[in-house]
Amino acid sequence: MSFSLTTQQVRDRTKTVTRRFGWRTLQPGTVVWAVEKAMGLKKGERVVRICPLRIVSNRAEPLARMLDDPAYGDAEAVREGFPDLDGRGFVDFLLRSTRRTADERPQRIEFEYVEPGDDDWPGSSVPTGSSSPSERTSPDALTSPSAMLPTDDPPACGWPAFVRGLLAHTEDRQEDLAKRLCIRRRATISDWQRGDRTPTGPDAIVLKVWAGIVGYVPSD
């Protein structure tokens, strides 16, 4: 999960809420890596990890709530890592940064920081009591292409289901996904969704790496 505009707040651990236009399927208990930037990397740049986060809650919430309830808006601005802004100031900042409108309903995602020694710390096994690895997956697994199965094999759920699930998970990031795969025609992705074409070689690897970056774990 990228925090390009609030990198320092995450490093200082003064941010515990983020609003995202997307991520509707992100479940509480999921562990994701906070990274400085996941998209728009220049040649030679690499994803820089900050720390692992555990999702506490995820719900759609209209931005208007922060405007209609000033006390709530001010408190949320602090949780977002902007104690110097009131609710309206934060909403204005968010809309300028994302080029969205005030009548939209982003996901309000609350998270907590995973500490060394926690069961969810990178490298730890899935804690006893978790119903499946996809519910509480170590951050290393989320960002490793091998977590999606060997790069020369199709995912257990099949490539069409994998691509459909990834695109549904990334939502408005489909165009960026296409660019990352060096695809000039969106029809190529449609072919993959239908199963008319099988991703191979670098395409298959990049698909799995992208799934790891955005935290998508397919279910069989």
C-alpha cells in the first residue's frame, strides 16, 4: 500500500487511517506492506518498504461526513496524519491530490502497526486460529511472486480467474496495470480474462508481482 504523500507520517507512526478510492475488498486482519511508492517508478527505481500494517477496519464513507460533522472531520484529519488541518482542509488536500470530487465515497481504512515479535511480523507463520493463510498473510508473502505459485505455473485458480480477481481488486488501477505490462491494447487483458490467451514469461511474473504490491491474494 503506497504512502507517497504521507511517507513521513507512517515512518513516525502518527497516521492510523487512510482514505483510498479502491481497496473495497481489503479485509480486516490482512497484513500489507506500507511502501513509499508503488506506481510511477522510474527506470532503476525499486519499491521501498516502510513497515508492515495490519488492517483494523475498512468501510466506504462519504467525504461529506467530515464536512457535515466538524468535530469528526478534525479528529479524522489527525488520524490521517495532518494535525495542522481541520476536516475541510484535509478533504481539500485529498481532492487536490487525487483529482476526485467531494460527493464520492472512498474507503476509510484503519490500520495498526505490526511490531517485531508479533505473529504477523514478516517471516512469522500463520497464527493458530486463522481460518486461511489469505486472512493473515505475512508481508513477505504478499510482495513475493512466489506466493502466487511458481512463476512458470498458472495460479491454482486458473489465469482467467486470477486476472479477473486482480483487476476487480485494483479497480481504477487497470490502466496502470496495462502500462506496467507494456500492453498497448487493453484487449490483451480481456483475452486473458476470457482465457483466450495465457500470460507467459515476463507477463506472468509481472502480473504476480503486481498482485503482491497491491495485496491481492487469489482464492482457489
